Amino acid sequence: MRLLIFILALIIINACAKPHILKTKVVASEDETISFSGLQWKVRNVSGTQGPGPNYFSDKSVWVDEHGTLHFYLHKDSVTGNWLCPEITSEKKFQFGTYTFEVEGTIDRMDKNIVLGLFNYSGNDGFDEIDIEFARWGNNSYPNLNYTVWPAEKQEFRNSSYSKEYIQKNNKSTQQFIWSKDSIAFYTFNGFSTDKKNLIESHTFTQPPASISSLLMPVHINLWLFEGKPPADNKPIEILIHSFSFKK
């Protein structure tokens, strides 16, 4: 009888004990979200490769720190040897207005295979997309700043693009586009200011000849490898997004 009572007591104690918490990071699902700049964002996390690239997109490459700054860290996984890329997508969709990104990092001196994208996109491949991209598309002779407008869905137009060599005064910049029914204006500023004295580059696309979407679209931010090729210098890179804002 005493033995039976002792066994029952052990069962009760174990049932009430605090469960062991694993220290390993839980793999994110497709709909895991983070909070950044007052919005909820989906974190892209896949087991295989997907476009653009194709690349491995992983939640191990993105986080928000205690100051509310978004960190993008493109790096080689020490276990698998795969290069891991970050991407987030806003849960909220936007339309006409002013889109502003405050960016910190050596975006004018990135490896020729690395692409930073600040854009909105409907999900219709080849259509309904507005891009600011820093990339040399695998060729060091190509200019690194790219503004692109992809045509409205089902319109028989090609994308409209503008490229320019960009040199930063420091590692902080403001990237912006203003989207209206018949035009999209792009701006690149030095520092975290949209004062005209800090303007480095700008370009405006008008309709026609450009074809401009009117769809509600989420905002995307990503850092990825052109054609899935590793950086030529084999080095990781970290880019910080201090804020994103939208104003009608």
C-alpha cells in the first residue's frame, strides 16, 4: 500500500512540473508575422528554393531589435551551407500615396550578385509592381540604382525602367516613391530626410507611355541573390531598415 501511495505521488508531481522548453529556434510557418513601423508583416520562410533567384528565404535572416529597427542579414548557414535570404510582406495593402523607407547599409557597394528590393507587388508575375532595387544584376559594370514600373495586369506594355550609378555620402539614405493614378515619381535622398537639399536622384514615369497599376498591393522588402549565385566575395551582408511609412 505504501509503495502504491509513493508511485501515485510521483505521478502527480511530474504532471504538475513545468515542461522543458527547447532552446532551439522554432521554424517559422508561412504566416508567421513580425511588427515593424506600426504594421504587421509576414516573414517568408521556405524549406526549398523559390524565386526570385531562386533562393532560400529564411526567418533566420530577419529580426526587429529593441529600438524597432528591422535587420536583414543575408548569410551562409553554417550547417547546410545554403545562403539564407530575408523577405517580409505587409499584411496591409496600399494604393496611391507616398511610400518612404529609411535604410542603413552599404547599398551602393554591395556585391554584384546581391539585390535589395523595396517595392509593392500584386502577385501577378510581370505585372502590377513598383520597384526600387539596388543591384548590379551579376555585372559590376551595370549601374546599381534601379527604378522600375511593371505594367497594369492584362495591359500590352513592357516594364518601364531607369538606372543610375549611385554613391552614398554615408551609409544612411531615404528611398521613396509617390504613386498616383497617372504617374510614379521615385526619389533617393542622403540621410534620413526628404529635404530637397539631400536629393541625390529622382525620376518620374507617366502614363502613357508607362502603364501604371491601380490595384491595392502589399509592400515587400527583400534581400536576395541574383540567379541564386552566392556573393562573389563570399561575404555576408546586413542591411537595416529604420522605418517604413505610407501617407495618402
